[in-house]
Amino acid sequence: MKLFQFDYKNEISLRGKLHRIRQYCEEKGASKVLFHIFTDSPDKELIDGVCTVLDQEMPDAEYAGCSTNGNISSGDFSPSGVSITCMVFSCPSIHVETLQYRLTEDVAIEVTDALKREVKARPWVKAVELVATIRGLSMSAFCDNLHDLDPSIQVFGGGAFSGKLDAVQACVFSKKGSCMQKGVAFVLYGGDDFYLSTQFVSGWKPLGKEMKVTRATGNIVYELDGQPTYDAYYRYLKIKNDENFFFHTIEFPFYYIRNGVNILRDPVCCNEDGSIEMTSDVKEGATGRLAYGDPMTILDSVAETRTEVASFSPEAILIFSCAGRRLFWGDDRIGRETQPFESLAPTFGFFTSSEFLRTNGYVNQHNVTLVIAAMREGEPKENTTAAEKLDHTERISMIHRLATFINMATKELEEANQKLHEVAITDALTGLYNRGEIQRRIEEQGEGEGKKEPFSLIMIDLDDFKKVNDTYGHKIGDEVLTGLADFLQVSLHSEEVRYMAGRWGGEEFMIVLPGMHAKDAAVIAEKLRNGFAAIEFKGAGRQTMSLGVTEYIPGEDTDDLCIRVDDALYAAKRAGKNRVVVK
């Protein structure tokens, strides 16, 4: 594989470059030629002019590209407006082909279905690259519908950019289609001698407490933990909702896990109601934390990924880097995280509005992320590149130390709060739920109109327990109570049923059996009665218990339910104890 990288200056210069590339291809016997064209301006006239020259000078070559937030050439930020990279493949087995479709939210499923049909018709496909216009578009359906693509096929790419944050005229184009403002272009790669390795780098680390997305629609997050999303950014970071909101939050995206992968979402703007528009969709119900960007931590992640890429022995590296990362570093320093890859192989790419990568079968839309696609022809060559040791790895930044301190303090506080919560709902003697908690769970089971799942209660009372305390003392009595609690948990667990057990008061216990009718609950109750009666307590001998069973009647007040099971229990007492009564 041979790469030619150059900046577009004018038509005459471009024709000269293409003439030399064409000569090289004829001399070396190139099998396939692919051009990537990245432009920091969605200038249709300029793009059409470049594509026309390519079609004239190299009619058999494939090409694809898009408008960007800036370009990467020779591993660094390119000040040029248009960067062109030509990949020349020499192995006859290699295939490269482009596709292009109109893309809106309404046709996202149709587009991905069409892509899957095209891929299925080409058994040689090993990888799919995509560039898409995504501003104002939910890509969830697009990404999710690619899950059933052949698991061996890798997917990677980036979102086109218009060059302005508030503009929507980003564009894509390819050999198969002209400049398109709402579209997606695909590059299909494959063949026996084509190899690809993909990685992604974040480097941002979670910070502080975990929060739940309690209300969200698409890329607008209305609430975290039931409060306006903006409250979290102001409370923890003192970021004001003003014209600088986007620039101040770029270092602190929302960090959560989707499809088993760490995902970042950057705030774009804050609305009057306190909701925040993110760079991409965030699912309601997700839990995550704010994250922080620290240069040394990021570069550590880059160094680790570089080592992995080096082991692949790449011949070309294509990088999709978020525009947010460019803003974070600044143009004079952004190369610090891309230049290390240039020492492995010629490296090019662009700054995106989003990044896409298939991991564990799922295509995920990333933000504030570096997606790396390393390619080569044939078997790996001997790797002569020495492992690069970066000086930043020999010291830990103050930011990293402070973040570690905050995270550990937060973890300890959350653990302490969890213990306090457990104490608040647990009976101190038996370890079962206390009266308040088991009653709350009964009420929870009965909530909601049209609830279809049945549930039953078993109420237990130890027979003649006062005699145990009077005869043997309260210490022995407590041992009987704890013995009963342990017996209930072991027995119910062995029955493999869903249950909740609590101490109702004194020697009375309550068991909630979700999804169970009274007839089946009575069978469980009888097993518990027999099993408990066979236990020999040290100091107190054998004891018995009476049990009442009832089933929830849809729509009834749970107080009536508890009264009924109590009546069933005392009917068992009146009938001679050590028995089960169902009402």
C-alpha cells in the first residue's frame, strides 16, 4: 500500500499531482485506488471542481469525502482548507467500492437495510467506512439497525461538519454521488489481503457522583436525578448558562456506558428550562457521571493505544477526531495526540461532529473521542518501530490526583449512604426487612391500575413464643427468631421463587411472593411449617409456627389485604396452631 498526501491549491496543481500518481500506478501495477477528500468548507463549487478533475484524470479511482471542522495530514492538524489522500493498493485480491444515499431520520432504516443488502451481495467486504451529515439528526436507529450486520465486518467513520457550530449545511460526496447536504457516503473495503484494526481513545475520566437520566428525548437531556440537567453543571462546576457555556463544558462531557462501551456526550447549549442539548442521543434511564479532560491522562491513553496499533504493523492510519478535542487542545497542540501514530504509518483524517465505531457487534456513536482505523495489505511486515516512551508518562498531573481524591471520597460517601439506607430498612436482630420496608414493598406490589401480575402474602407467627422467653430467657428467644429468619431465607431461596421477607413485629413475620397465586403460596407455606417444626434449637428444643395465606385482589387497598392475611393467621391460631389457613 502506498499513500500520497497533499493539499489542494488549484486545478492545475491537482492535475499535476494526479498525473504523477497515475504514472506510479502504471509502473507498480496498482489494483485499486481510493481518494479521501476532506474540506473545512462545504463549498459545493469547490468540491464539484475537485471531483470533476478526479473523474477526468483517474476515471477508475474511487473517492469519498465530506466537509469537516479541520483536517489531519501527516499526523497533524493541517492549516490547508482541502486535504487529499490517495491510497494505492497493489494486491489483486483487494476490493474498494463507494456507495452514497440520501439520509434523513425518516429513511435511516431504509438506508441501513440497503447497505446490508449491498454488503451481503459482496462476500469480500471486511469493513465499512462512513461519513454522514448528522447535525439535528438522531442516529440511534441508524446505528442500532446495523447490529445484525455480519459480526466479522468492522464499521467506523465520522460525522461531517460545516465549519460553523450553528450551521446545518455540512455535506458528503463520493464517486457514486454528488455533493449532498443530507446524506451518507460509504466506502466498502475487503479481499483476502486486506486487513484492518480499529481502536478508540477517550482519555476523559469520570468524576464525582453517579447520576440517572430521569428524562430525555433524543439528544436533549431534561433531568438528571429528577432535577434540571443544568443544575449539575452549575452545582458541581459553577458553569454559568451564558454565551460561553459550550466552551466551558467542553472539558466536562457526560460519561456513561452504552452497549458495554464508555460513551461521552458533550453539552452544546443550555435551554431556558434547564435542559441541555447534547452532541448526540442519550437514552432515558442511563446512569453516568460528569467527566474531566486532563492532557496527561489523555496522552497516557494515546500512548497505550499507539502500542496496540504498532503490534498490527499498519501501512496507513485513518483518524476521526472530535471537533471538541481540537477545541480542547487548540490548533497548536492538537497534534500531540495524533502525531504519535504518524511514526507508525502515514496518518490522515479529519475533525468530526461525531465518531462511529463498531464494538462487540454494536455500532456506537461517540463524541469527544478519537477513532482510529489502521490498515495494511497482506501479512504484517517486521515491526522496526521502537516503542515510544513519552515524557508525560513519568509524572502524574495535579488534576489527575485531585480527580482521584474526589472520586474516592465520592465512592466512600456513596458506600456510607448505602449502609445507612440498609440500616434504615433492615430489622437489626434478624437482618430481614423491617416493618416499614416490607409494608412499603407490599404497597408497591399493589400499585398501578390494570396490574396483571398476581402476588400473595404469607404471615407467620411463632406459637407460644412468650413461653420461650419466660422459660429460657430473651437470649434464647432471640436465637429462635434469628434461626427462623435464616431458615426462611434458605428455604425460599431453595424453592427458586421471587420473594421478600420481613419482620412484621415481635415474633410475627411477613413474606411477599410476587407472581404467585394463593394456591401455590399455600404449598410453600406448608413446606415452611414442616421444615421449621423439624429444627432442634439448642436450649429451646423444637418450636412450631402458624401461617396465614392470602392473595391480592386487583384494585383493593393493601390495608385490606394485610387485614385479611392477619385474619387467616389468627384463624390458624384458633384452629389449634401449627397449621396453614388460606383466606
